[in-house]
Amino acid sequence: MNKKEQKDSIRIDKIGFSKNSNRLVTIMSKISVSNLNFFYAKAQALFDITIEIPEREVIAFIGPSGCGKSTFLRTLNRMNDTIPLTKAEGTVLIDGENIYSAGTDVVALRRRIGMVFQKSNPFPKSIFENVAYGIRINGIHSSKADLAERVEKALRDAALWEEVKDRLNTSAFGLSGGQQQRLCIARALAVEPEVVLMDEPASALDPSATQKIEELVVELKKKYTIVIVTHNMQQAARVSDRTAFFMLGKLVEYNPTQKMFTNPDERLTEDYITGRFG
Amino acid sequence: MEHRIIDSQLGVLRDKILLLGGATEAAVTRAMESLTRRDSELARRVLDEDRIINQMELDIDRMSIEILALQQPAAHDLRFVISVAKITPILERIADHATNIAEAALILNDGPEIKSFVDFPIMAKTVSEMLRASLDAFTNEDSRISREVIKRDKEIDESYHRVFNDLLEIMVDDPSLTTGAAHLLFVAKHLERIGDYVKDICELNVYLREAVFIKHSPRT
């Protein structure tokens, strides 16, 4: 078995329910998490999380505040490493490779697993430079023209190009909140990630800007695997293929979104999505 | 991006109900043809294809629920999904009446022909026209046409009464035809019921377009 065959065999060796029906199918797992425990110093924040995240789908994490969904999201590209005294146990496989194994290049990992945060955080630079930054520091481009092409492509993928193409050299701070968030998405896409993690990407936006982000998420799944944390259950329902419900650091239920919002397996999930608590 | 996430799903739902409408319309037409042309093969086809129509109904039910649960449609989108969810079982019931007519045809085609089918062809033609018009009006969200179709239900009722009286006369004139005529009475009733269902579809078309309920109101 050559290396590619070995990789594929790991990735398709999972069986689960298809997102649109209850048929059992093989699932191409992009991310495979097993028995993950996570600690902030002595406080345990995640308990024994096991989950398969298929490639090119949108996965939503929902749950009340403090349930661990953002913490879990950040374990997927080791963003929690930046917080002192944190510790992760268990395995997180991306394409079959454990990202917590010794010798993992965390910078390279975060390039593959991009991230967009709740509050848009453009650099105090021009629109062009915001997107070009990651391409430059990673040395992805071959020439100035190539750099410009990559910036345009990322802005197009983030559905922002038409709105900014005539003012690429103006400050990113001149953009609206929704545009700034899409700029941050473009910045994440510019370094050609495989997975995009989104931590409440639309929670600070008005309904119209939120709708644009949601449409963008659905569009992006054609190329990327998207994991999105959201407080907005309707948003999870609208955009995701699968939904994971977290509570007190535990994964209560993970199912196709259609099932989750019409007939969840767990009473706790039903109580949460129908607004009985949380 | 010009399309909302919900748009593609509403488009699929629209396609599904139009297919169901087409299948139902074909079932009614074939059922009546199987009777008037004494074509039992055609009657059996109507019975066979009812299973497909039942599956289509379940499929649309599932999709309507999914859109309501996941996309939270509002305003016209909401009226559209609700209208589809309400029209779908109506179409399925119309198809059930078509199968009942086909079953009657299988019995009648084995017996002596009752020559005087009286107003049946006219009644069947009116019902088919109304059904097609109601589905076209749904597609085009045309409440004017829908209101006109509703008024035509009177034609069906009048035909029904004529057919009823004619069949009673046949029974009295030739008691050997009583069994066949009794089956035809049921066929007439099925057509009359289909007319009522078409009216229900048209009322939902008006709701879809104008957001008003005209059901149970004296004026349409």
C-alpha cells in the first residue's frame, strides 16, 4: 500500500449516517477526534469528546455559554496552545495524522486549519495588504502578479471582490462590520487552508450581513471543510450539514442537522433547541 | 451571490409538487379513459402508479418539514411551504379517487357496456380542465384564474346531478344494469369529490398569492 492509499484507507474507514437520510454510508473524515479531554490548569473543560468531521461539509457546534464549544473548536488547530497551563489529552487526527503528536509544526497546521473569529480583526493596513499578508509570510506566491491574483481569488471566494476591487489600497477599517468579517475570511482563505474554523463569525453583524456570511459558508463548503461555532441555533439549522450539541464540556449529540432539528435522539438536545433552557 | 440558501430548496420543492400534480392529473385522465374506452390495462396502470404518487407525497412532506425546521421561511416563502404542505395531501387524495375510478372500471369493463354514459365524458373533461387550471394557477401564482376555477365547481355539481338522475333512470328501465349503474354512481361521486378538492387547491393558491383565506367565506 503506497502512502496515498494508506491515507485514503484511513479516511474512508468510517461508517455513519448520511446527512440527508438515515442511510448508512462511508464517510470521508477530514477530522477525527477520539477521547479528547482538555484542561485549563486543573479545571477540565472538555470530557472525552469523540467525533468525526467529514470533508467538505459544514459542521455546527451549538450549546449554552461555557459548554466548551469554542474551546473544542480551538483544539482543532491548537489555538489553545497560546493559553498558558492548558493541556489536551486524546487524539485529533487531520487526514489521519495526529496534530498533538510531538514534532507537529503548529504554524503549518494553522495554515491548513484557518480560523475566523467572532469579532473581525483586520490589520491596520490596506484591504489588499490584509489578504496578502499571510501569502507573503508563508512565501506562497511566485511573483507580484501571482500575489495579486491570489488576493483577488481569496476576495472573490469570500464574496467581497465586487465590493472592494476599486479600493484595494484603502484602509480595511473603512469597510463595514460585515465586510471586515468577510475580509478576515478572505485572509484565512488566502493561504489555501483545507479547513476553516469559524467562532461565531456573524454574532456581531446585522441580519443582512449575517445572511451574506451564511450564504458564503454554504458556498465555501464546495472547497473547504467548515466548522462553525454559533449561539444562533437557526443559523446552525440554515447552514450546516451536521450539528454537534455540547453541554458542560460534553458532546451530548452529534447528528445530521436535519435530524437534529426535527427529531433529536437526546431529550437534552430537544430541550435546548426548543428553548426550554440555555 | 444572488440566491439565498432557501431559494434552491424552494425550487426543488416546487419541482416536486409540480411532478406530483402532473402525475395526479395523468391518473385522473387515465382512470376516466380506462372507463370510457373499456381499457382495463390502462386501469391497472393507474392502480400500479398510485404507489409512486404516495411516495411523492411522503417525499414532499419530508422536505416541507425540513425547510420549516431548518430554514425558518417567512412571508411569501412561508406561505409557499404551507401551501405546498396542504396541497400535497389533496393531490394524493385526488389520485386515490382516480384509483377508485380505475377499480370500478375493472369491474364495469367485465360486464355489459352501459351505452348511455350520459354526462360522464363532459364531467370528466370539466374535472380534468379544472385540475390542470388549478395547477397552472399554482405555478403562476394566479389568484384570478384560481377564483374562476372555484366558480366552475358548480358545473361539476350540476353534471353530477344529471348523471345521478340518468343512472337512476337506467336502473329503473333495465334492472339487469343496476349493478353497473351503481358502480357508475360511485364514479360520479368520485369525480364530484375531485371537483371539491380542486376548489381547495384554488383556495390555497389565493392564500399563496394574496395571504388571505377565502375558505368558508361566502364570496370568493
